Amino acid sequence: MKKALALILAAIVALSFAACGAKPTTDDAATTAAPTQTAATENKVIRLSTTTSVNDSGLLPYLLPTFEAETGYKVEVQSAGTGAAIQKAKDGNADVILVHAKASEEEFIAEGYGTERLPFMYNYFVIVGPKDDPAAVNGSADAAAAFARIRESKSKFVSRGDESGTHKAELKIWGDNAPDAAKDDWYVSAGQGMGACLTMASEMQAYCLTDKATFLSMKDELNLDIVLAEGEDMKNTYSLIAVNPEKIDGLNTDGAKAFIDWMLGDEAGALIAKYGEAEYGAALFTLLDK
């Protein structure tokens, strides 16, 4: 009898332990399961590295509010000469670039930093100078002839001197015999942006190569006139290039694509085509044919 009682007690104890170690029911499992991770938050900031002219002329401040309102993106603009703008992208500090120096753009892509060069608009460089035009630049056949007259007369000339698209265009016009600021005291290498160089040229009563848009946006502040405009050797083409995610980590590739698609679209095109008409009587930029 005692032996049977002991066996019954042992069975009860074993059943109790089994119950404690049993797997939870489906409801228990649902209660204790790890919470599902939420999807990664979309990056809504686009880093744009661009040349000074599209910013100083007011074009970007004119366009970006519409783009941002329609897409929900915020564009952080870094404005510098084309050389510096491209370097920012190489350093991983930009998602997309908007610049105007074809050879540098093609090199950027050849090195694997950019995906595709997309030229989309242009304006013209112009030569500005003192209203009395001491070098008799007005009437020159082209920019190269105008530069030759400036050199011959040793009239003051302010150069960007900063590896920007404008500086590269200037050097191309000078050709193999470009002035040397260390030897030619009439030639000033400023190492500054377009707005600063125009202010300096006005103060010094010097000549300067500038994009037309920036000059017109500052004209009322300057004691300078356009002395040569829109020669074939002064066409100034702007391109968009997305930075290559296979070369640089951490890019907002979706944002860069959204910005490029919008800039190349009909709405942005219509805005660009009329920018400047009300204030200057003519658009400051012209769209390239698609």
C-alpha cells in the first residue's frame, strides 16, 4: 500500500514538471515574439554641389521652392567653382552636381564618380569692362580677339583664378599664351567666386569674363558694361550628373534621381525658360533641344 502511494506521488510530481516545461500556446508565442522592425526612414535631404552662377544669378532660389513643395525633398546647396564643386562630390559630400566645364565633367565620369552627363541648358559668357572701354574691346570679332586687345593695352583684367568653369573657359580663350599674374601686373588672379570678382573689377575699373546671368543680376551694383557678348567661343553649357553609388557610399541616389528628373522635366523647363524675362527683358538661361 505504501509502495503504491509512493508511485502515485512520484507520477504527480513528474506531471507537474512536465507542465512547467511545456511550450507556450500559439497565443503565448504571439505575446512574446520580438516586435517587427519598422522600415528604414527615407532620406529626404539631397546634397547638391553646384557652380556659383546658377546660385548667384538667383536661378536655384527661384526653382527649389517648387521642387521641394512638390516632392517633399529638401535640397542642401553647396555653391563653389566647378572644380571645387566636383571635388566635393569626389569627397562624398554630394549626391548630385550641376556644373559647367565639359572636360572636367567627362573626367569625373571616366574616373567612375559620375553616372551620366546630362547637358540641359546654356547661357553665354560675356566680357564686361569700364564704360569707356579703354582696350577698345567692343567690336572685336570674338573673345580671343578681345583678349588680345586687353593684353596689348595692358588694361586691368580680373580672373577668377579658382579652377571654376568660368576660369577654365577663360584659359581656353587665352590659349597657350595665358597671362601670368606673377609677371603681368595688369592681370589679377583673384581666387574668388563670380560675384566677388565682378565687384573687384568694378572697383578697379578692370575687364572680366563672367556668365551673363550673374552680371545682369548684379548690374545695378556695378560700374561696368558688357563690352562683348555671345560670341560662339563664349557659349556656356550646364550639366547635371548623379554621383555613382558604386564609387561612393552613403548617397541619396533616389533623391538625386528625383531632382534630375524634375530639372529635366517640362515644369522646370518652363520655369527656366522665363526666368529673367520680367526683370531683364530676356531669359537668363536657354534650354538645350531635347
